[in-house]
Amino acid sequence: MTEGDTIDRTLPLPNTIDSLARDLRSLGLSAGMTVIVHSSLSSIGWVCGGAVAVILALEQVLGRNGTLVMPAHSGDLSDPAPWQNPPVPQAWWESIRESMPSFDRNLTPTRGMGVIAETFRKQRGVVRSNHPTTSFAAWGKHSRAVTKVRKLDFSMDRDSPLGRIYGLDGYVLLLGVGHDSNTSIHLAEYIAEFEGKRVVNCHSPIRRNGKRVWQEYRDLEFSTDDFEDVGRDFEREAKCNTGMVGKAVAKLMKQRELVDFAVKWLKDHRVQRDRSN
């Protein structure tokens, strides 16, 4: 879609910080909330100020007592052997392992998170957790509490930024994206028991004692294949505010309610899926 197409889709008036803030308040976002946001800038339509305006609108609504969180994942800082999107030749693997730059929370860009999340993680006052592949960026009252996680193993469990949001009784905002982008459901994968649940060894380049090392750590073998199904069934049974932010369909929900629902859903439905194979 060209910028001209986006303008035509946005008529009669452009999206601005103030108009987006009004839309967010109408959706139910309010001052003092802790919220993790997953977003697509293109879905909103033409925005005066682009990603920066969306971030400022969110912060305007949340206020100084609110906390804004976004994923800052960098999945490319990983072992190249299982890469699929795209794969690389096996002859490259050792070279990549030896030369890949180590994770730097200030320098390492996000991958696949969208321009809003990538812009947000560079904002002054935003802090980022220190995981090489699944870090999170946060701004506001609880930003340091959310991101102060030192371990590498099990990166999205109860003792992770997602778990901290759960403990703060925070919210999830899907801004023009579906539940397949709803990272909080990964927290439910750690808690739920289901057939086929598996721990795998992972590797990433990090700095340790001033030196680059190729670090091994453990994590779950994740799957987002059924996240849309989880989200659809959750919306049928629980409160999920749905509305428009600009031209984007937006959904606001309690993270704790979503995760608790997903724990039960995964236990029942992933077992059924595995038994049917």
C-alpha cells in the first residue's frame, strides 16, 4: 500500500496525537494503567507524526502513573540451525555463530515487532530488559520493576516481564493486530500442562565479564499456531473492549484474565490435538 493509498483510506481527517488519545480513551484505556501493546502502524491509517505520535498518544492517556510496555524481541540473535524465515545455508552456520554481534540493549534492533515498537525502544526514558532474543521495553511508573530480570532461562515465564505485568494486574492492547501477536499467551504456555510440552536448549551471543560469549540457556519450544483460537474463545467468554483507534480495530483486555483462560484452554485443546494425531 502506498502512502497515497493510506491517505485515501484515512479521509476525511488525519490521525493526530489528540485524535488517537480520544480513541484510546473511548476504548477504555485510562490513566495509571499498566499495558503491553502489540501494534501495526499501517493498520491505523495516515498518522501525523507516524509511530512517534502513536507512542505519545499512549503515554498521554496513561499519564505519569501509568506504565507502557512493548515487546523488543530480536529473534535473529539465535543459533542459525533452526532458522526458517528464511533459512541460511548450513555452510554459513559456524561463521554466524562466531561473528554475530552480542546483544546490546541500546543498539540491538527489534525484529518483526513493527515500527512503533522499534521506535519506542529508542525513546529517552524507556528501559529494556536484558534478554538477547525476548526482551521487553517499558516506560513509566513500573518500567524498571517490569524489565529488571537477570535470568536467561525460560524468558517469558512468571519471573519475566510478562509475569511482572500479570502481578501488576495489567492489560493487553492489540492495536491493529490479532491474537497471533498476543505475547501474553506465551506466559500461559509455561503455566499450563499439556502433551507435547518440551524444553529446548537455545544459544545466543551475550557479553559476560566484558567478553562476547556464545551462551546456552533453556526455554520452552513455543507455538503460536493456536493463539488465534485461544483469543477467539476468550472473547466469547470474557470482557474484551473492542473499538477503533484511527482505522485500526483495537482490543483491550485484562492480561490476567487472558492468561488464566489460556492456561485452561491449552490444557484441554492442545491435549486433544495431540491425541488426534
